[in-house]
Amino acid sequence: MKIELFSPILIPFLTAIFLLFAWGRIRLQRVVSVTGAAALLVSSLVLLLTVHGDGIQAGQVGNWPAPFGITVVADIFSAMMVNLTGVIGLSVVFYSLSNIDREREHYGYHPLMHVLMMGVNGAFLTGDIFNMYVWFEVMLIASFVLMELGNEKAQLEGAIKYVTLNLMSSAFFLTAVGILYGVVGTLNLADLAVRFRSEVDCPMVRTVAVLFFLAFGIKAAVFPLFFWLPASYHTPPAPVSAIFAGLLTKVGVYALIRVFTLLFIQDPVLTHVLILAAAGFTMATGVLGAVSQNEFRRILSFHIVSQIGYMIMGLGLATPLGMAGSVFYIFHHVIVKTNLFLVSGAASKLGKSYDLKKLGGLYGRYPWLAALFLIPALSLAGVPPLSGFWAKLLLIKAGLEAGRYTIVGVALVVGLMTLYSMTKIWNEAFWKPGKDVASPPGPSISRAALALTVLPMAGLALTTLAIGIDAEILLNLAAGAADQLMDSSLYVQAVLGGGQ
């Protein structure tokens, strides 16, 4: 067994079990939770280094040969996504130590977080389309409970919308899997890729492609399937919102990229043009929704939608540079968006509200928080030299080279509107005078709690700065991931062997 391949799934699984044995012992749960998250980050780094140095890694559970057994596969793209899970998981768990109430901790917050990370990593590493469905359900069950944990009215309302739409997505997903198996006779992704080479003219393949687009499009919050996200992501506590914003929709984006580069490549006019159109509408509607909002997290939630458009733009372009731009954009966005939700939680705790009309004066009272907001906010808008600038530059260049001038124009306009909405948050929450200027409130949290809040936000902000200042490392990784995605034979050979 290749332990580095299976450890990103096993570590959160074992951590969740230990946390269940520590039920009711909050201090022990916190120690185990942070330790498990740190171990996951280390294992994800080891996996990324292994894949980058030795090529695509594949393993078979129980030593059953592919395509008959359960296959686990890591290429550069999936290893990067697992690495993001480790970074975001540790940041959010650490932030939670001072920003999640004891009642939620008592009712299973920490084991649920690790079950969520296990499901996310399972979806990234599986080499079987049915097992991807299984991992999606593991992830979604944990997210359902985290969404409503606390039983507040707003949470329950958001959870109903979240559950309903995601159950519809799961129904589409399972239907597509059933039809796919009936048509092709296998569910192993590498084996499917081989067999699809001789199934070009089968109409059912196109039907399955559309069903998968609907299923993954709902999970990724692609236009017009996104409305559940801004209706629900602002309702749970800030750490839960942050990990949802950073990881959950990206699992849907990952699945779209995986199946539409490995399987459904026979009819690019139908699939990739559809994806490119969806990307443009997703960018535009998301940013328009953000501009119209006055609640901190609802603005950020609509921006998740908008930024998903950039992530699938490279997939729609279907060029190596476009694919590299998508991979780079996902990596940048996960770091930035998670940090913005963490900042919103700190702003709410210090300013007593998420409503921008009720906030104000945060720059004067908490300049450190203003700085921690500006870095990810400007990066989200694509201001140089931050990470978002390089991500947008890759996609714009790819669009121009492909002659897709309309989507390039949309991307540029949406970037300007993103900057406008970020300045709106800055002006309302940080720059304008607070309503109680004469007697500003003192810190609502202790120094220790403040340190636990600041450290993960500062770490993510420094990561954003590092990517922007020295983008070459991530650019090389993204280019390597794009090369593997564009040449499906590499994936097939790693799983099925050189004889295929």
C-alpha cells in the first residue's frame, strides 16, 4: 500500500474516530483536532512532492487490479487540491478554537469537520466515478449537520435550501452513473476513458455528459444553478462558512474538470462551448449579486459564484494555458476566499454585526484587521502583484490566444466590479466612522483568543502575498497539472498500466 496516497483519507478518518472517543472532553477534542489537521497538512505536502517528483500515483484497495477494484489516484491537480484541504483545514480548525461556542463543540463540531475533510479528499483522490458519488455524500452529510448545528432559525432556513438543491444534484449524479454503467459497463475513470474512444457516436454519452454537468454544476454553483449558495453560506458560524466557501464548491469544480478532460472530450462544440457560456453568465450574475448586497458574508457568497466562472473559463477554453489558468485560479481563490470569510467573522465579533450599515470604524480601532482584509480583498479583485492578478492574467491571455474575446471582455469587466464591491465593504465596515465613536468598545476577546483568531488569517494572507511575489512555483505546478489533464493517456497508463 502506498501510504502517502491513502493517508489524506485515513488521517481525518482516524482523527474523527479519536474525537468521538473524546466526546464531551472539549480540551482533549481541541488538541486532537488541531493535531489531526496538522498531520493532514504534512501528509498532503508529502503526496504533492511525491506526485511532482515521481509522476501520477495509483493504488488499488485490497490489491484488486483495476478496473475491478477500488482505485485511488493522485495526479498533480488532485494532489494540489488535497494540499489545499490540508491548508484550509488547519487554518479553520485553529481559528475555531476561539470562534466556535462550546455548545457546538459539545455536539460534535470537531469530528464533523474531519469527516468533511475526509469526504473532500476522497472525492479528489478516487479513481472511480461511483466512489466519487460516495465521497460526495460523505462530504455532504457532514456539511448538512455543520450547516444546521446550533438550531438557529437562519441556519435552519439556509440548511433547508442547501439540502434540497444538493439532494437534487445527488439524484442527477446517481442517475448519470447508472446510465453510464448501462452504456459502457464500467465505472473506473481510466477504463471509461479508454472505452469512450470507441463510443464517440453514442447519443447516450452526450446525455450522460449533460447530466454530469447539471450534477456538478449545482455543487459548483454554476449559473443558473447557484441560488442556493448565497441563501445558505452566510447562516452558519464563520469557521463553517469559511471551510464551505474554500472547499465545497471547489469539489464540484474539480469534478467538472476531471470528467470533461478525461471522459467527455468527443464533442467539444456541445460540452466546452456550453461550459464557456456558463462561465460568462456565472461571472456576471455573481458579481451583480455581490454589488447589490449590504451584508458582509452575503457579498462574499455571491463572489464565490462569480469566481467559479473564472475557474471553469479555462476548462471551456480547452487549451493548455487555459487549463493552467483554471488550476492556478482555484488554488489562489481557495486561500483568498477562506481568509475573507475568517476576516468577516472577526469583524462581526469586534463590530457586533455582519450588516455593513451597522459596522464602521474598524480601521481606526483595529488596523491589523483592516490590513488582513485588504490583502485578500485586493487579490480577489486581481490587483497586482497579488495572486489574483496572475490567475486572471493567465486566463485573459488564454482567452485572447483562443480568440474568445467575449469571455475575455466579461472577465475584465467583472474584475472591475469585484474591486468596486470590495471597496464597498472597505468604506462601510472599515473606513467610515463607527456609530459609537465617543466610547469605542474594548476588545471582546482575550489576548489568547485574539492570537488564535489572527494567526490563521495572517498565515493565509502571507500565503497570498508569497504566491503573488514569487508566482513561478505555483505557475510551474499549474502548468504540470494542465499537461496531465490535457493528455489523458498519462492518467490511463498510471491506473491500468502500459498495456492499455
